[in-house]
Amino acid sequence: MAERAGEGSVPSWEQVVTRLVAERGPALERYAYLLCGNADDAADLVQDALVKTFGRLRNGFTVSSAEAYVRKAVLNTYLDNGRRKTLWRRIARLEATEATLDEPVPSSDLRMDLAGRLRALSPRERACVVLRYYEDLKVDDIASQLGISSGAVKRYLSDALAKLAIVFGADEAEGTGGRRGD
């Protein structure tokens, strides 16, 4: 096909995607990584979100508005995948077991493994934590983005923070318990 002349004033969707990936790609992948906890899955999430956002020809996007659409698509894709995995676990009758540590690990190593701790949360809990503390959204904004009530968001945040507090609180107690008597 020949290029059309006179379309220089509004950037085409190809130009917007190219600029978005060049300028904001790493930030989008970090956002996806916080949600899923795996670099390869994060790259896949961003790729899927770009395809979903620009799969239909869309013109009129700016880089910042396209980024907002892609972030929303990353979040929705992550939550959809989480729902799919949860449904599959019910159907397959697999029994999930909690990971236990056979030997004590220094508390600094555990504190540094925040991504690992986020993986222990349910998809909704993790999404709420990331949106609250990484995206710095308010509870009502999170509820709007996820399509759930503010009370549900508060509950997910409370449950997630309680799970994280148990892990990090136990680590703190182990790390400082021996020093007090010295």
C-alpha cells in the first residue's frame, strides 16, 4: 500500500506505540513485574496489553493516554489470568501447600524478597497493594479501576497487609530476639 500524504499532524498509532515502548516500556514492565513477580511473565503481560490496546486501529492517542490504557490492560490481563488459574485449581483438584523454610534465613534476605512475598498474595490482594502503594491511588480510585466496592478494596488491603506483617513481623522478631539479651 502506498503511504497517504498529508497525515503528519496527528501521530499514527504506530508512532505512538513506538514512542510508548521506547520511552515508557521499562516502567510498564516494572509495573507488570510488581503484579506478577516474574520478569518473563511481566514482559508477556506488557506485550499482551499492547496487543489488546492497539489490536484495533486506534488513532488520536498521545503517549501518556496510551500508557494509561496499557496499564489498565496489564492489570486486567493479570487479574484475568489469576481468575483462570484459580478456576483451574478448583477443576483440577490440586492441593496447594504453603512453602515452609526448613532452616532459618537471615532477616535481611527475607525483607529484600518483597516480590516473593507479593507472590504469596491472591491476585486481587496483590493488585490492590500495587495500586495503593506503587501507583499511589486512593481506595476509591482502586475500587473504580477494579470494578469492586471500596469496602472490598479495604478488605483486600487489610488481608494482604496482615499476611505481609506476619511474614515480616516474624522475621523482625527472629532478627532482633537474640540481640536484646546480649
